[in-house]
Amino acid sequence: MLTQKQKDTPYIAIFKLSTGEEIIATVIEDTSDTYMVKSPLCMVATEKGFQFAPLLMMTDPSKPVPLNKALILVQAATPAPELEGQYESLTTGISLPKKSSIITS
């Protein structure tokens, strides 16, 4: 059996659940059977395209949420940089500047 080295927490990860939801969240604790996550958001299709929505609409967003590992089909520990920046901006209120595309030699 292959084992993966555990990442240092907190980190941002993407999860595909067995129920079909694809979520992005900040993992704050990794136990043997759960991920404790904060600010879990899921992708929803709208008339304007895909947008983020809270995974749990009626919970306190500042409280951590346990995510059962048995319900996870895929975990991507490294989201696309644009997605990670957008998530951080939505969850922290801090907008990060775009990286410069100027090439110098």
C-alpha cells in the first residue's frame, strides 16, 4: 500500500465527494477518518456560469466542519493558482494582486 506524506496544515484542497459535489476548503486538521475543514465552498452552475456557494448554508462559517474521508472519491491538494486566489479572496476578504507577466532576463 502506498502512503502519501501528510501536508502541513492549514492548506487549501479540492475534494470530489461520492455524492457528486466538488468542494474547495481549507484543511486545518487531518485525522485517520476525517478532514477538519473551514470555509468549505462548492461549485454551482448558474446563469452566469459556475460560482462558489457555501457547502452548508445554515452553519456558522467560522466553525470547522468534519469531512468524512469515506465519502471522498478524489482529493487534489493543489488547486489551480487562479482558483486558489479566488477562494482566498472570497474567504478572507483580501484580494491578492495578479502575478506579473513581464519577462526579464
